[in-house]
Amino acid sequence: YEVRGYPTIKYFTAEAPKGTDYSGGRDFDSLKKFVEDELEVKCLIDNDEGCSDKEKDFMSKWKAKDKSEVAAQLERLNKMVSGSMKPDLKKWVVQRSNILKQL
């Protein structure tokens, strides 16, 4: 996993199966905030209490779509997430991807 120094923290997601270096703070609060903001799936198909209105709209639109359309959109989002984009846009791409994976 190309660990070259100590301490190296890497995290793994479906979008980055080879791992990504964590470069934030090493204290508990910084790590906790990173996990909550970037890694934790908050919006669930079975329980939309943790979903924003934007996520709920996206979810209702894609629930009605064919599985092949969902798969194609998920593939498109997975390609997008590895590209360069503003943090808020990247977060929305990941949120949409997380919703589609549940369908």
C-alpha cells in the first residue's frame, strides 16, 4: 500500500480500493469529523431520516429507473469521483454513488 513514513494513515473506499492517504489532523476530534463527513453513509434507502432533501429527490428519481440505468449512472459517478473537482461537488458525487449502491 506504499506506506513510506510513520505514522501513515490510509483509508479504503469502493472508489479508492488501493487506498488513499489521510492528511488531516491526528487527534480524535479531527479523525471523527473526517469519518463523519467523508466516510460515513448517512442516507439509507430503508430509512431516509438522515437524508437531505436533495438526496431524497435523487433517491425517488432513481428508485423508478431500470437496474441497467442505475448501473450505468453508478459507473459514470465512479469515474467522476477519481477526477479533480471542488470538495462540495465531490461530496455530492459520493452521496449519489452511495444511494445508487443501495438500489
